[in-house]
Amino acid sequence: MSAPAPLETDYLVIGSGIAGLHFAQLASAHGRVVVVTKKAPDDTNTNWAQGGVAAVQASDDSFDQHVADTLAVGDGLCDRRIVELTVQEGPEQVRRLLDYGVRLARGEDGGLDLTREGGHSRRRVVHYEDITGREIQRALLAAVAANPNITILQDHIAVDLLSLAKYGGEPACFGAYVLDRRSGEVQTIVARATVLASGGAGKVYVYTSNPDVATGDGIAMAYRIGAVVSNLEFVQFHPTVLFHPHAKSLLISEALRGEGGKLRLANGERFMDAYHPLAELGSRDVVARAIDNEIKKSGADSVFLDMTHLDPDFVRARFPNIHERCLELGIDMTRTPIPVVPAAHYMCGGVRTDEHGRTTVKNLYAIGETSWTGLHGACRLASNSLLEGMVFAARAAEDVRTLQARRPAQVAPWQSGHATDSNDAIVVALNWEEIRRFMWSYVGIVRTDKRIDRARHRIELLRQEIKEYYWDFKIDSDIIELRNLALVAHLIIESARRRKESRGLHYTLDYPNKLPEARDTDLQLTYGPPAA
């Protein structure tokens, strides 16, 4: 069977969350856009986001205060220029959400209702109940569906980026090979700009708040063609994910603590006052480590988030989705504290970009959680993530106007060679499980050199096994994700190995103090044979 002819478009977007769809909508004003999403268009990290969008709105708030809060939580690694432009463009992005038809909660005076989350000195988080991401996803998908200049290819997973080793002396990207998961056919998509908006990599850990699609695809593909990736050791563990045998990845929003929720031990004792002046409203890295420490000290399975001292009607109205989900599992959060544990939540590192979303590879952009813009530093301030996705999607959509429509004279179609169908899928499942478990144990909330070295040894053996499997058998979505997951695990391990200090989300018992100078951890593949 001959390979399908290349599909040509102006802009190829990989990912259908807030960053990818916002870019697509804006860029469609001056070009054709193809959005590739590997499952359903709403199967994204955005759709799972509960909290909201941080943006200055109130009269007692200011850009300077939002900047200061972001810098404080970022623990010395934020790019102040990026923080300032992101914060200053926040209110405009909230207006754009309203223009899309996003329903945001209103106060009694008709103005936007603002909540407060950990690390914020003011109420500045706009939201819709406790399902803000789902509401944003709904509105953006509706806008994109009505746009004739945008095509969404669902059940399509990107395999690798199309690249030229030399283009003005530097690597360049001109599209991607994309697998149709239903037909098994690999489509070549050629574009003058390729935008990575594929989200994070929470699934590299066995405990995560992320959906199954969060396998680090964009980071892995960008690294394989020579893009710089930065600060991947900074994995944010959300302090509060429901601990229950029948619940999978149910995030218990930080907004519960913002509205007065208290963390307690099984005996009812509060403990956060001993760890941070803001107690439960400390930054996520501090709260996650505190919970991890208390669980290890006591041998308990979890700690508890207590909302029972608050008005039950308020709790049900403010957090209807979480209240309903907990009720389904036999927990009435207005009467009973919620058992919670930390879980991998957000990648603060990613593909290094500038203020326009440009990576170090020509014509390749990265936006949203896939990127490293310099906004989050060593730890992300709550609800700055959806804000970042919108700000840099808008900036990238404006920047791609200037790109010339360049492509190679000949585009090689995908070749399966002598690869055969696999009859040994158990290899993929076992490798996937092993990676996620040793990453949690060795490169998790608290690290040591010995643990990191153990992880490094294991991942190199597994990557070789995965590489052989990848080249011997015809590809499917499982092996594509495993290949990406293993590479991202390797990059996290290597980044953690190089940081000889404790800063932000990277905490190591061997180096408990911060170095005098904050430095980024940059990794880049020497351009040559593709990395596994």
C-alpha cells in the first residue's frame, strides 16, 4: 500500500488544550490550521483544570503584587521580564475568554468572582465553579468547530517532527509524521510553522492528577530534533489528590484551601503552621513536602483536608463537582474530612522558548505546559498555567505571520521498512509500569544522589529495550507514548542529577541548601542520529 500524499497547511498544532486551541483560533485569521489531538479533542490537561486563571482584577490588587507573588514562588529562577509581560497581559486574556463565551463565576455585584490560592497575596483567580478548565475547553472547542479555517484531526498521534539538519546553519522544523490511530496509517503533514501544545508529562509518575494522554510527547519530539529543553527537574506535585481505592487522579483543588480548608492528621491535629508562615496557603512545593513528610513519619496512608467547619451550603455551591465526585465514593466533604496525598501535577520545565513561543529550532514553537518560558521558575504559582497558555498562544499566533512558506523540495513519506506486527505487547505494558514506579520512588518529591543514580541506571537499560522494540515492530500509539515517556524520564533524571542544590520543586537530602546563584539546567541533543 502506497503512503498517502503529504497534507499541507500553514500551521500545524499538536495538542487541543487551551494553548493549542487559542493559537488555532487566532492564527486562523491569516492561515489554515490543522490541529492534531491523539484522542478526543477534550481529552486534555486543560479539561481537568479545576482552579482558574490568575489575572489582576480587583482594586486592591496590582501587577506589581502578582509579579512579586510569582517571583517568590519561583524561588529565584523566574525570568522577571517574562513574568511582567505575562501578568500585564492577563486581564486582556480574561476578556478574550469572555468573548469566547466562557462562563466565569460572578459575585453579588455582578463583577467577576475572585478566589485565592496558595502563594497569592490577593484574590485574583477567575473561575467557573470548580471546573474552570472544562468550561474553557467547551467554549474554545465550540469556537474552533465554527471556524472553516481550522481542521481537527482526532485520534491522531504525532510520531516525530519533520526536520532539516541544516537551514541557515541551524535545525529547522517543517511539520510532523502523524499516526492515524484508527487506520494505522502514518500521514505526513507539512507546515510552515509547527506548534507544540501537547501538555505535560504527569504519566511519567505512577501517582498523578493528569489524564492518560500526558506522556511528554512534545518535549520528547522537540529534544529529538535538537531543541533545547530546560529545567525538567522541576516537577510540581500537587499536594492534594484524593486517596481512595476506587478513584483515579481526582484532584482536590487548591481552591479548597484558598476558601479555608485545613490540613489535618488522622488525629485531627493541624500541621502546616510548622512548615510555612501561610500554613495551608504556602506554595505547592512546601505543602507537598510537608504532607509527604507527615505521611512518612506516621506511616499513615494519607492526611486529611477538612472543610467541615465551613458552611455546608457554601461548600456545595462553590465546589459542586468535587462534592459530587466525593459523594459518589462515600465521602460527604461537608461532614467528613477528605483523605489526600500528593501526586505529580505539572511540568514546570519544558522546551525552551522566547517571549513569542519560538523554540531554538526554526519554525518550531512551544506553548503551554510543553514549554519553558521562564514564567514559573523553580515552582509554579497556582493558576498561572492557564494564563501562560493563553498569553503565549496569542504571542505565537501573531509571530507566525512573519514566517516565509519554506519547505524542502522533496518530503520523504513514512517508511515502515521490514517492521512487523507485534505479538508481544506485554513488553510495552511492563516497561511503562516500571518507569512510572521507579520515577516515583527515586526522582519524586524528596531525592538523593543514590536514588537518582539508581533511576539513571534503570532508564538506560529500558530505553535500549524500547529502542529495539520501536524499530522491530510497526508503531502504534502505545509504543509511541512509551518511547516518549522513557525519553522524558531520562531528561528529568539527567536534569535532577545536574542540580546540586535544593530549590523550588527540586529537593534533595544531599544538597539541602540553595546555591548563591540560580542557574537553569539546559539539555540539548547534539544534532545527529535520532534519539530513542
